[in-house]
Amino acid sequence: MTAAARKDVHALETEVREKIHLEILKRTGAYHASDHILLPSGQHTSEYIEKTLVTTEPSFTEGLGAVIAKHFAQWPVDIVLSTGPGALILSHCVARAHPSRPVVVYGTKGLAGGKRRVTLPIEFQRLIRQRTKVLLIEDLVSTGFTLNLLIKLVEHLGAQVVGIGCLWRRTSVELDGKPVFSLVSRDFPTYAPQDCPLCKKGVPLNEEFVRRRHVRRGSSMEERKPA
Ligand SMILES: [Zn+2]
């Protein structure tokens, strides 16, 4: 087989693998395609992913986590680090399947003085030391902002980022030149309403995701004050 043909086979395998992973995400109800969707930014798109639903099917998450672990199996990993509930569920599945049997730790995201910040609880800080090998895990990477902060935090502690594993990554995102493995690498084209080809075709606009954000609320329960 020529090098060019081998490259074609590799590209085809990647494409097939991505299709399978997209189907899995579709089955969780997280991934919506072939639609005409209003985004919170006011832009229009044909695809949308609901982050909260991505890790709701344990067997899917375990299977996808194992694929990420297999990719990084050749490198020793001491710690798997993530932030946010979805990424934490995935990071558990990756750590469970990685041959180094790494420890799972997580940071928290927040705002301080209007600036985004990630914080590692004090109890975890003694686990990340000089030359500790850290694998970062994220569910969806849309801006890379959180991951870039995590990379800085890990390196500030003298540890080393082995790589970054994620379910979904927008291809335009840069992550400080670190090795990234994502099950799906995809950018949704988004359009200003006046330039949107779906509007021009007269496809009805689905405002569900934006409306839901403003009008519908999650269920909650409050403690009753004693009389
Ligand atoms: Zn449109």
C-alpha cells in the first residue's frame, strides 16, 4: 500500500469512528443535527449539543472513556484531572480503564472579580507535585478557556500535562500545543440571521434551547423553616 493510500485509509477510519461516536451522542439525546437552531448568542446553526445530557448513559460513557484511555495507554499517568460534573463522570471512566490506574481529582470553576478561574481543592494539591503526570479530561471543548487555565495551574504546580482527552472538540480551539485526543472533532457553522442559508430556504427556526434557558427552570425543593 502506498503512503497516500495508507493516509486515505487512516482518514476513512477516523471518519467512521467519528460517525459512530456521533451516533452514540445522538442516542443520549444530547446531539441534535439537521435542524435550524437559534443559539443563545442570536446566531443560527444546524447542529447543537446539550452538554448536560452527554454523560447520562453510564455504559456509553464507560465505552467512550475506555477509547480515550486506550489512546493514552502508552504514556504513564498519575492523575486524571477535570472540572465540572460531566467531565468528572467521564474522567472516572477514563481513569478506570487506563493501565497506570491513575487517581481522579477535580477542580472547580468560578468567577473572581469578573475573571474566570479554576481552583484545585487544598486536599488534592499534595497529589499534584513536581513531575506528576497529569491527563486532563473534558466532555465538550468549545472555547478551551477552562482547559487552558487547568494547563497553567498544573504547570504552576511543577507537574506535567501528558495530554488532553475529550468527547467533543471544536477544531478551531488551540490548547497550548498539548497533545489532544477527541472522539469527535467538529465545528458547527453558525450564521448571523441575515446570512443564514436555512432562513433563506424557509426552514422553521427551532427556539427551544434558547427559550428553555430563559423561561423553563429546573425542578427544585427548599427546606421549610420550622414554625
Ligand atoms: Zn436561520
